[in-house]
Amino acid sequence: SRELRRALASVRAQPMTDLDVLVVDDASEENLEAVVVGLGDSRFRHERLSVKANANVARNRGLELARGDFIAMLDSDDEWLPHHLESRLAALRDLGCDGVFGGFRTDDDPPTVYASRPFRPGETMANYLFSDGRAVTPSHVYRAAAAREIRWDESLRRHQDLDFSIRFADRFRFLPCPDVTCVVHRR
């Protein structure tokens, strides 16, 4: 898959080398394992679900199998900019929180840039997201233990990112970062 290759290339472009990258294949008809193995990179693993489910099932399987202390999400049709992981992990450390999210740009010509704004005093995550706040999944990085406590609601077919973000923020400190570190592809 051209999209998956682009996404994985963006992961490989991260300056950090201590990565455990898990590609969870939602019973795709494409041979995604060949794409992952073809990278020749021992940091990349492939896990295929035996039955087509949905993104939430795949994300939860990734949470279960992840080996690191932090979880960063990336869908196969999106990509990270080269400073994504360093920026987000520094923000987690500097803010002393359990998760961070931030801005993104689109692949439109010209690109549209969406920066994440700070929370307003007393604002909940639900109010943030249903107003002008942004927290797209490819911008998320969490402490693994916290993400495993929340998990993705596997019954949802739409708006699962909103649901997860609201439930995560209700239980843990989940804070915005202003920098743009990922690209969301619309085409």
C-alpha cells in the first residue's frame, strides 16, 4: 500500500531510534506484512487481525501488544513530520501530563494548518472539541499505562477519536501543544 509506505517512512524519519513500531492490520485484503517486512527494519512489527473489525479494535490490539512506555497513534493514510515524537515526548515531560495532542496540516494545495489552542479556564475536553479545538489522533501521544486504562470503544463506528479524547481527559491530564507535527491526508 502506497499510503502505508508513506506513513511508515514518516515514522522512520523520526530522529529517535529507540522505537517499537506495531502495524496492526485490520484483516486487509492487501499483503501489508510484505510492506512491513520489506522495510528490513527490526523495529517494525506486523500484527494481522483474523477478522475485519474496525479501527478501534485495531487500536486496542496495538495497546495490548505495545512494548514501550509511550503510545503514539498514526493511521496508515496520515504521516508525522520529522520532529513529531521528540516534540510530543518533550511536552509530556515538560507539562508533567499523561497525554498530549497538537496541531496538524492537511495535504490540500495549499495546505490548511490547524494549530491546537490552549484550554480556556474551566473548559472541559468535550467543550474544547465541540467548539474550535482540535485533537486529531495522529497528533496524540500518551503514557501507555494511561491509554490502556481508557481503551478505544470498539462499538463506535464514527467519532471514536472524540470519544477517546473526552474519556482520556476526564481521567488523566491530556494537554494541547501548539506546534504542528503531523499531516492528515484527505485525498
